[in-house]
Amino acid sequence: MYVIHRKRICLILICLLLGIFAYSYEGTRMQNIEQSKPTTSTPVSGKVIVIDAGHRNSR
């Protein structure tokens, strides 16, 4: 039978709480970075732009 002492339980809980804190801190930091930024309209608003790759098999 394996006995877990009070000191070891406290150490495990502290490590667990530090891990949760670090993960939640990183998540909130990433959310702040990924926020969208407003854009302005350009002179080509309302027009369709088509880009052709130019690849053709000519045989």
C-alpha cells in the first residue's frame, strides 16, 4: 500500500494550480492578440478581383 503524506499532497496541488494558472494566462494573452482590427475601404470596393495563375498545358 502506498501512503501519500500531507507534504506530497500539498506539492502536487501547488504544481497543479501553477499549471492551470499558466495555461489560463497564456489563453487570455492569445485572445488579446487575435482580436480583429477595423479596416478602411479601398478604391476597389464593390469590385471583383480575379487572379489567374497563368498555368496552361499547351500541347
